[in-house]
Amino acid sequence: MLLNVTTTHRPAADLGYLLHKHPDRVQRFDVSTGTAHVFYPEVTEERTTATLLLEVDPVGLVRKGGDTLGRYVNDRPYAASSLLSVAIGKVFGTAMRGRCDARPELAATPIPLEIHLPACPRAHAERLFEPLGWTVEATRIPLDPAFPDWGDSPYVDLRLTGTLRLAEALTQLYVLLPVLDDAKHYWVAADEVDKLLRAGGAWLVTHPDRELITTRYLAHKRRFTEEALARLTELDDRPAEDAEEPEQPERLPSLAQLRREAIVGELRDLGVHRVVDLGCGEGRLLRELVTEPTFTEIVGVDVAARPLRVAASRVDRFADRQRARVTLHQGSVTYADPRVAGFDAIVLSEVIEHVDPPRLPALAETVFGAAKPKHVLVTTPNAEYNVRWETLPAGEVRHPDHRFEWTRAEMAAWADTVCTAHGYTVRHVPVGEVDPEVGAPTQLAVFTRTAATPAAANRKEA
């Protein structure tokens, strides 16, 4: 099984720096299904080619029980598949992450590339790679040239040419080779969803066949596919009903990203150092917070175990010094928790609308009464703005789990009640483009604790 990566960027020999594999050496790597070799059959200043050769042990593969073909004679040693994808991840993992200390500017630069796979499953090659900017040449391979009447095999000789960052090219191959093959050689578990989004999230969001890619990559396991598609829709920040609409040629930053930027900006301006993300979900805001050195202690709390596991996997990928500043807890927004008391700030980003209205007083008591942070930041949808989304039917909320969505007046009334009861002042900040009639799509309330709460003042007078 072969993969050739060629560049004509000058000096072309710098491909060795990007791949972290020296052109003058033949290197060998043990992988779970055999042995991978990396060598350079062509090295000049004008053109350099790196080859990944994967030797697969088909007998060992069947004995492990990992091959669904269930026979000793098969195409696994020859045709590009998930086996080659795993080898790419192990051998070129650093290059996939876009890291190159010796040539950082080159790692960030699109360069001319040619990818050659001499034997690749035929189905969907153009459909998958062309939307990513590749020119695709798929030459059909006959079953046997000596017997043309037998027709073509189910494989093609695939060449991709384009100008991309090498890291982008490798991550696309890493995701799409198993999709082309549609027969993963290993058991697909829940962590495959994170792996897919980590490798392909940047381009899969806007790919016209993201549902096909997601379904095949996750081995047609429905619950994993639904989870991945839901998370991709959130990254795209369109209403779920609009998930199949084509991407516009130019797109503003997503509303979710604008919310996170607004929260981080407010926290920075408030001089916050210790912050709790209450209802942290899968840790997207945590990822933004940890990039700011001013936040010296960051705590993520969520009631659901599965999102916390996803958040934990994100935290595990942080640098050591960043990871040391983050702690995760399982907990509820409606029950007092001493672990989140006394912080500089608590953030509830898109949380309160998931709480049943009768439980909102308990939430307020937990956050403003028991935890008593200096500041509380709350974001929630502006229901008035919903009319600006043509794909959102009248009277419906943006997410099926939303218990309510407030107008700006309703949000202001709730905030005033909280301030009166717990001794805070509030400032309202629009997030997203402000419509002159219906306001911004997201409303952000910034609460600041006064010197003494009303209850404390009453006790002092008594």
C-alpha cells in the first residue's frame, strides 16, 4: 500500500522539514497491522517526493478478528483504506498538527502538492476531494490487462493536485481514506466522533457531503453519526433545520464564536483571574479561556457526564501549563456547590434557557446567593431576533431542548429581580449584528456584586 506526497515548492527538499522525516534516511515504524516505511525516491530543489509504504500482514489481521472480510485473500495489503489512515496518523502526526519548528512559516503556507495513491477505492473520489480544492484524476484500473473483457476493477489510480498547507492535505487524507473504503478495520467507539471533529472539523463543516463523510467514517453507527452532525451544525451555527443549506461564499464568524469572544473580552476587561464556566458542556469556552494567561484558575462544571468526557478530552490536548490551570467537576446549576464559591466570575453561556422556569429561582440562589462571585456573565438567545431566520418557523425555539427564549424586556426583568434579591448591578451587552428593530441575536448580561447583599444589610440592621 503506497502513498506518495510530492511538492514543487522551492526549495522542494524542505518537504523533509514539514514531514519531520530526513530525506537521506529510510525510516521504519511499527503499526498495529504491520510495518510502515518512509523514504524519498526523488529529492531535488525543484521537486521532492516522500513515500509512505505500508506492509500489511493479512494473516495477522484476520487472526486478530479485526477484518470484516474474514478471509486470508483480500485487498487489505494493496488498496488505500483505514489501515493507511492509521499509519498516516502515527507516522506523520506532527505534520498533521501543522507543527514545524524549523520552518514555521512554511508550515503555515499553502504549497503546490501532488498526492498519488496507486490503488484506491473508486467510489466518490471526485465527490469528496474536489470541494476541498483538489484537481482529481482517477484512472480506472482493469482487473487484468491481459483480459480486457473482464472489465475494470473497483479501484482507481488516484492523483490529487492542488495548493494547500501540508497539514490540511494530510488531515483530509486521514479522514477521507476510510470514507472511500467504507470498511474500517477496527471497532468504532464514541471517541471516534472527537477524532473526526479534531481532524476534519475545520473543513468538514462546509463540505457539501459532510453527512456522507460522517456516516461512512463512523461506520454507519447512527448514534455516533447523529452526535457528530449535531456538533458540526453547532460549529456552523445555523439552525438545525438549515443544516443542508449550501455555505455562502463569504461568511462572518459564527454566532457561537462571537459569544465566546464577547465573554472573554468582558472577563478580561473586568480584571478576572479565577473563573467558573457553569454548564461548560463540551468545553468550547474552556478552550478560549485557557489561551488567556490572565485567567489563572479555570473550572468547568456540567451536569451531564458525556459532555464532560468530551471536555476532558479537549483539556487533555492542552499544553501542560494550560492543562494545569483547568479543573472539571460534575454538578448542577440549581444546587449549591462549595467548589465554585468565591470565584472572581461565573459564566452561564447559553445555559438558563435549558432550565425549566420554576427552577430559575434555585439557579439564582445557587449562583448569586451561595457562590457569590464578584461577577456573573449570562448569555441567552434574544427571542425577538428569531424572525430574522427564515428557516426557523414562527413560534419555535432555536433548539428543541430550550425551555424558553426571552425577549430583551423579559431578560431585563429577570436580571433586575436577581439584582434586587442578591445585591448585584447589571449591564446588558448585545452580541452579534444589531438589528434596528429586533436587536442582536444573543443578549449578554454582566452582573457585578455590590458591597453587601440586601440580606446581609437586613441582618446588620437587626
